[in-house]
Amino acid sequence: LACSQARQDGALPSRTKEFAALVARAKGCEYQAMHPAKLTFQALRVHLNDEFGECSRGLEAARSLLCPGGRIGVITWKHSECALVVDFFRRHEAVRDEMPQARWYQAQVTAGRAPPLQPGAALVMEATVRPSAAELQANS
């Protein structure tokens, strides 16, 4: 809205500092100790660089190159990146025999009520590895 108003008034910023000031005025005070325009610039960067698309394509490329028994390791910093990676792995996750849905579906196949699943490559997700208290202390 602030950008639309500035354009209508003929005062649309053409410099980064001016744009940051416009965003800061529009957002007002923040409760966090960062510039009010930081997230706006981050969102613009993510959009313009197609960072989520790049991440998705990179994950798909890594999956296509993965040999049986191979591993993919991914480090994320932001919640939105983490969600993207988790969604990708969930879409390609292997069905484990001990999962209730797998046992139910296998019973449907045995009873002739469902077709057997086609074999294919799938990912097995392991628990997140977190540092111990001693490791955190040593690295702080």
C-alpha cells in the first residue's frame, strides 16, 4: 500500500536507502532489534532469485543422482527453508513396514481390494541430529 501511495504521489523511491525508509515508515516500530525493512528486502531477494525454486530443483537433482544406500544432507537456517525441505522429503519418503497405514494397505492388497504398490526409489528420513550440551559448550 505504501508503494502504491508513493507511486500515485510521484514519490516512488529509486534508491535502496529511500525504499528502506519508506518501508520503515509504513511498518512503524518493530519489537525486534533489526531494521524494519530487513524482511521486506529478504522477501524481494528470495522472490527475484527464485530461491525456493532453486532449492526444490537442487533437492530433485540430488535425489536423481542418489545411489541405493546414499545420503542427502541438507542444512537450513530459516523456518521457510526447513519447511520446503521437509515437504520434499515427505513427498518422497519410503513407506516403512511398521507404519499402521502400510499394514492396512497390505491387508487390502492381500484381500484383493487394492493393487500392489509399485517398487521405486524412496527416501528414508532419519531423526534430526542435534549437538549435545558438551558439544554446544565446546563450540560456543
